[in-house]
Amino acid sequence: MKYPTMLSIMVAVLLMVSVRSSVYEATSSDDVEFFLAHNPDENGALMFYDEIQESTNPYVGSLAKQIIGVFLNVGEEGRSTETWVNSLHDKAHLMRVNAFDNANAVAVRKFKVSETPYLVVMKDGAPALQEKIGAETFDHVKAILDKTPKPAEAPKP
């Protein structure tokens, strides 16, 4: 019983070593813990989803794709074209977690997911954002992850 979990962990390690920025799929709550433990100083996020809702509701699907686009590698289809996304320098990671898969139940409880799609953005090893994905979520993610230099304010006379 431990071997499938170990195999999925080994695959996750290989993916994380070979790719700096990407979207991963959790097969269990152990994968989620591993993902969080191995990305403590970088920008990581968890997207809890319902695959039926995502595929049958075009609005939900488009919101999910918009968030996923922030975490895709440069050159991958669907990557966000927003300038600030390039400031992440391919050091942003997202793990998708099927909220209705019993293998992910521990992670669902840990992050108190009660509805989907639900996003948890980690910053410095702790949740910086936890919310049901909606129209403003992309702007909330930007506020946390945007690393582009801000123009200096003009001194007041």
C-alpha cells in the first residue's frame, strides 16, 4: 500500500527537479504535503476543484484556466500574457487537488475547503490567500505574487 504513494512522490520529485514552474496534480493528501514541504520559499498554490463542475460550467472553467495560466511554464499554451507573470521567473508552482477524491480528504479538511473551485496561495510557507475562486481572484493573486518594480511616488511638495 505504501508503494503507490512512494511512486507518486518519486514522480513529483522528478517533475519538480526537471521543471521550475508548472502545474501538478495531487493523487493524495501526501502529495499535497510533499508539494508544500518542497516549495516553502517559492510561490506555491493549491487549487481545489470539482472536475465535473469545471468541465460543465464554462464560467468556472475559464476562471480556473486564468489562474492556472499564472503558473504555467514560459511557452506553454495557456500561460498568462500579463507582464507581471514574467516577474515570477518561472518560480511559481500550482498543485490541483480534486476536492471530491477521498484520497485528498486530509488536505481538504486542513484548508477548510467547503466549496469549489477554491484557491490557497502560499507565501513564505503560510497561506496568504484562501478563497473560493471568483471574478476578483486573479487580482488577489496578482497582489500577492506581482514582483514587478513599482514606480516611485513623486515626493510631495
